[in-house]
Amino acid sequence: MALALARLGIELGDNLLGYDAIISDDTAGRLPSLFVQKLANKKRQAVGKKGILTHFISGGYHGDLNQEAEEKIKEFLKKNKEKLKKIILVTEIIMSGRSISRLAKVIEDFGIDLDIAAVSVSELPEILAEDSSLSPKISKHVYYGELSRIGDEFHEKYTGVRKDLAAESAHPVLNKGGNQKNLEYENQTIKQDREAITALANEVWHSVLSDEAKKKAMVLEKESHK
């Protein structure tokens, strides 16, 4: 899972500077979005830009984006349209592509340019096919770590939120249930997961994406041709 996530970061590379915001297809997309956010902010900091905006919305799972949730997401996008000229939509996995396609179309209908980033895609979903129902512009800008179902493992990671498509907001609803002992354990797990994501982002940045890493790679490339 970490390798697929690292590959996704490397695939995004310098493109990370081109986004105004990250939209996270929560809840399982929260940790991958944190990873992308960490890398984007390192890129932005290197050129004197402020940190990237990140928005968490309940996009649905395996095509379950219902009409009510879609309308609430539209309300959210309408209120924030001026801040979202170009965004990157982050999810943990693309399987059939139905759920992410519907969410992407909602965003595109607002005239917002977007790319899609997934930890993995399962086989060859419709979203990547030449005859995809998604617009050709979006289909050409799907970044992913690997062709597998490894991204689905993020559904096993507790993130402190749950999707509630009947809620009054496009944002995920905080999960406050459970007894105190369970909540303490879950909070500790959240902390450990986020620390691991931060460490991975730092490793990818310092070893591959930073200017220093690129210079070292160029030197090694030149030496290999001597």
C-alpha cells in the first residue's frame, strides 16, 4: 500500500503546483489526500506559495452517490467555486469508476478543471477506457499508483469520520460513537496512521521530488553514460 501511494506521489510530481485545492473523496480517501496535501505543500513552500486548500466531501462508495447527496455536494461547490479553479480529486481506489465518474461530472459541470488521483485502479475501469462516459479531458488526467485493488485497504483504516449521505452537509459526519476505551484506541490509531503518511511524504519528497533529489538524479544519469 505504501509503495502504491509513493508511486502516485511520484506520478503527480510537478503537477502538484498547478492545483488550487484538493477535494478528498472521504472517508477512505482521507489518508491518501493527506499524503497528496503534504507533497503539494512542500512544492508550494519551495516556490513561496501558501498551503493548498483541502475539502473533504462524502462522494459515495462503489457508485452509491444518491441524488440527495449529489445536490448537497453541488451546494458546496457553488459556495466555493471561486476558490476551485483547478482541483485534484483524490480517492483511495477506482473500481468500476461509477462513483468517481459521477462526482467528477458534478465538479466539471461547475466549470472547474480537475485531475483525479487514486492510490490504485482495479484492472481497467470504464474511467480509463477510450469510450468512457467521463469527458475525454478528465479521462486523460487520471493518476494512480498501480493497477490493483491495494487502495481498498484504506477502508480498513479508521479515520475518525463516517459517510452519512443523509446528512445536511456534503462533508462527512464525525464518528463520535463507541465507549471511551474504544475512542482512545481509535484516536491513537489515527495518530499513528497520520504519522506514517507524513513520514512517507517526507521520504518521497527528499528522495525523489525535491530540487536536491532531482539534481542528484541528473548527476547519476550523467555518470552512468560516461
